[in-house]
Amino acid sequence: MITSSEEFAVSCWPVSGIPEIVPGNDLVQIIAEALEHASAANADRALKDGDVVVITSKIVSKAEGRIVDAEDREEVITAETVRVVATRPRQGGDGVTRIVENRLGMVAAAAGVDSSNTREGTVLLLPVDPDSSARTICRGLRERLGVRIGVVVSDTLGRAWRVGQTDVAIGAAGLSVLNDLRGTVDTAGRRLDATVVAVADEIAAMADLVKGKSSGLPVAIVRGLAAVADAVDTPGARSLVRSSEHDMFRLGTDEAIAEGYERGRREALTRP
């Protein structure tokens, strides 16, 4: 469990100097050099134990060669889809928005396939294993910079019941991704039975406020969360994904109605 004090304070800033990433680039070297340059210009920007380096998944995908030539993005989305959750025609009748479960177990629009910030005619797939990517970068930065930092690989998702998108953690290393408060008590002495804070998601969202979507700043530092620091091999962001058997809303309305109808039809056919 992570606790805080009255002096608890968190700060966040973007890291400049990250060039356009291409397949084969060494992200540890590139990020480390940008951090070293920043600290040379401003000593307060030197990394400290407990800092978290938040990296936009796009540059991880690019470095790992997850760029696909595709005239038809929809075909790529289909290839990355494990299960269709919900579909809805887009406004204006231009195709269909698909909410699907992808190969990482994430439920997301378009399976996380992205056509922004990549050259025309190509799309970006998510990293094959974002937690593994985060661990590799975390180990490399710890060794090179000599500080016990954490790493979060972030991506943008929509949210059920809420308008707009926010960044969440799809990969993490070197920090506790959850703060389980169950069994503790609140300020009124009442027992908390359901509160588990998604710390890594909150870190990703905070970093996105300074990175932005089109500013060319894919890396940010979050400081003030030393309490979340952990071993590199601690459970990563995959542990934040709710499995379908525990998902109370695993289907869209139309899909749930269709599934229920089909189940009722099958049961009717088996009745004597």
C-alpha cells in the first residue's frame, strides 16, 4: 500500500530533444542523451530515485518496427482483433467504429491501430509486449543513469460512460501499478473494501497533460512518487487489464441482445 504525507507533492515536465524515431533506434540511448542534455542545462531536471519516465507507445512501436504499410486500415484492425465488443456506424455514414479486444487483452477502439504521427499509407501497431519493452528501457536507463527510476509506456484510450480520451499505461516497469487500499480505513474510520487505485494509469494521464498529442514531445518525467518505486520485474500494466469473465459490460448493447437472442433460440431447439 502506498501512503502519502502532508508534504506530498508531484511535478511533471516534458523531455525535449527526442528526434523522429525509426525502426532499430535505441530508445535507451536516445532518451538518456535527452535527459543528460536537459540536466546539463538545468540541474533540477537530473533524474532522481523514484522518478517515473513516461513514454508514448508510438515511439516504442516505431523503434520496434511495428509500422505496417496499409491502404486499408480496417483490414489491419481486423487482423489485430481477438473479439468484437461493440460496433456503431460513424456519423455521416463513413464506416463503422469498432470497439474490440486486441491481442494484448485491451478493449479499445480500432484495436489500438493508429494512423496518426506516421507517414501516409502506414499505420502503427501497438508494441508486441509493452511490459517487456518497459522493462528493457527501465533496466537500460537505471544502468546508464545510476538512478532507480520507473517506466510507463502510455497510449490513449476512450472511456466507457465518459466523453473524451485519456492516456493510460499499457506497459510498466520499476513501479507498483496498483495501490490496493482494501482493508484500510478512511478518515471517518470506515473500512475500504473495493478501493484499488490505478496508479500507473494516473501517472500516464498526468504525463499526457505536458506531452500533448501533436507537440513532438513523446517523453515526460513525473516526480514526487518515490513511494511507488519497485523492482523492474514487478507486475506490469498487463495486470491492469480486466479479464472478460470479470467484465460486467463485456459486450455492446446490440451485441448483447443478439447473443441473448441466439442463446434463447438454441435453448428452444433443445427443449423436448
